Amino acid sequence: MAQLISPEDLQAWLEHWALEYEQPDFIPLDPISIPHRYERPEDIECVAFMTAIIAWGRRSSIVQSAERMFDPLGDSPVATLVDATDDDMRSWHWAHRTFMPEDGLRFMQSLKRWYQSHSSLEKGFGLKRGETDYHAAIDRFRASFAGDWLETRSAKHLASPAQGSAAKRLHLFLRWMVRSSRRGVDFGLWTQTPAAYLSCPLDVHSGNVGRAIGLLERKANDRRAVLELDTALRRMDPEDPVRFDFALFGIGESGILKESPLGSSLNPIVPFSQ
């Protein structure tokens, strides 16, 4: 659908919604609320990773599943995982919808191995010279993290951009870790990972809104659509393009985008804070 307003007005409208949703009031009902309950960087990171891995379906259901998964691990989930036996891990029963207990066990075992050797997951997503997004880094990470279970059904929960996936959940995790914590939502824990190269966590909301307002033409929510949306968002903000993820999600969830992409006004109808 063609844009009905100028690029400048469209950006101003998206700017408003990005600011409206990227605020602490956004946190309580969102899966990001789970890692916000922890204090140590390694625990925030680990909990954020697994919460993002199960981040599909209703937000309330994701939050409930993540609460069940991490409740047995106490206030120091990384330390608890590193010292855990396989019997311990089986008793924790990590699961969510089609993320089955056997998948959860494999992820726990991989997290244990990772944190026995590394202080952070950040190193696993390092960029190589000339790379301007994290797509190839995600594939390198999934191979390193999964190891001998890369060919099992569990690997579908580590999406592969090289295989055409939008990798929404891993891009969401990267957004949480990389973007600045200045506005109190994302964490900004990773300092060696540029925010300029992040990709939008493309889902039903952001995809539908992106198409309706002319930022995205491709119909499928796949890697090619992510690259197309990246290009549009980076034109608006080359340094922090994924902040507009808050706008796309907020507009989609609010329902203000009816038959006309922008209605008769650029003023949001129902501010998030009310």
C-alpha cells in the first residue's frame, strides 16, 4: 500500500509511538518483565535469552511459562544452572507450547556448558569484518550453542536466517541486550555489539503495520522481509533503527490502524500511558 503522507510526517508519527511505548509502563505486561526481575548481568542475560526463545503466542502466556521455568532456579539462575545435574534439569521441566521438556533440557545443558566457559552470551554474537547485521552471527551462534543437537527437532527453536527465517525471537533477544537502557525498557548490557546493526523482531504486528504504512512490501514474514524493513528503519534512524519496533508493535496492538493506514490525523487516538 502506498504511503498517504510524506516520509517526514510518517516518521514523526512513528517517533511519537516509539516514545509512547518505550517507557517503564510497557514492562509489566510484556515478557521483558521476567529478566527485569533479576539484578546480576549474567542472570538478566540468561533469563532474557530463554524468555525470548519462548516468545510466541499471547504475552500473558509467555510470562506465565517463563515464571514457571525460572522459579525453581532462585535468584541466581546462572549459578544454579552451572552446578545442576541432569536430574536437576529434568525436574525443572522447561516447556512452552511446542517447546517441549526435551527441548528445554537441551537448552539448559547448552547454557550450562556455555556459562562454564564464558561470562556472557555476547561473544557468541560477534560480528565479522564487513557485516552490517546480525543474521550470519545468529547462525554462527546457533551452531556453537546447540552443538550435537543442531540436527534435532530442538534446533527449530534457534531460528536460522541462512535458512530464510525472520529469527524474530533471537532478534528480540538482541534488542533487549544491545539497545540502551536510557528509557528504562531494554537493558543495554552488551557494549561491544552495535545497535545500528540490529534488525526488527518481525512478527504479525510489526509486519502488518509495516505493510499498511508502506515500509514493507514483501508478504511473508521471513528473512527477506526483515532486510527490507531494516532498510526502511535505518533511513529514519541509522544509529538506533530498532527503537521503531516499539512503534510498530504499539500501533498494531492498539488497533488504531483501521482501514486507512493513518486515519485522518497523525495524532494517536489512545496514548499508551492512559
